[in-house]
Amino acid sequence: MILPIVVIYCIIAAFFLADSSEQSYNKKKVFLIILGIALVCISTFRPEDMPDFDNYSLFFYSSDAGGRFEPGFVIITNILKELNNSIYLYLAFWAALAISLKLIAITK
């Protein structure tokens, strides 16, 4: 599972180091959007035997983690459960949030 992420990282590094003109900025923006969607999909639909999948699924289905999560995390989890009781929506939301914020930070 780590190999695709390393390959994607190398492609991104080569892509951004190759050209820094203004015209390529729009191409880079489109590339980052496509890359972000791909990373969200990889993160959401990863195998269930990954180390942290059990933690996410246990918290999602029980909503009782002994007070070790922030209140905002619990509230958003409960809202997502009301919308659709699917762990994949839950994982997709958190992956989209984390990956998009990291890609924004990288481009700044």
C-alpha cells in the first residue's frame, strides 16, 4: 500500500520542479485536483486490514471512545451517521478534509 503513495509523491515532486512558468500554474492546479481525488479514493477504499481501520470503524459504529476525541470530531461523526450510516462516507469526509488542507498548504 505504501508503494503507490511513494510513486505519487515522486511524480508530484518531478512535476513541480520541472516548470515554474505562469502558464503551467493552471495545469498544476488541475493536476493537484485530480491527485487529491485519487488520494481520497485510495484513503477511503483502502483494505480493512490496515492498522487504523479498526479504530475508525469502532468509533464510527459505537460513538463512544471514552472521551478521547475532540467534541467537534464527535459532532461531525454524528452528523455523518445521520446523513448516511456508511463508514465509507465517514472515511471519505475525513480523507477529503485532511488531503485538501495538506495540498493547499503545499501549494502556498
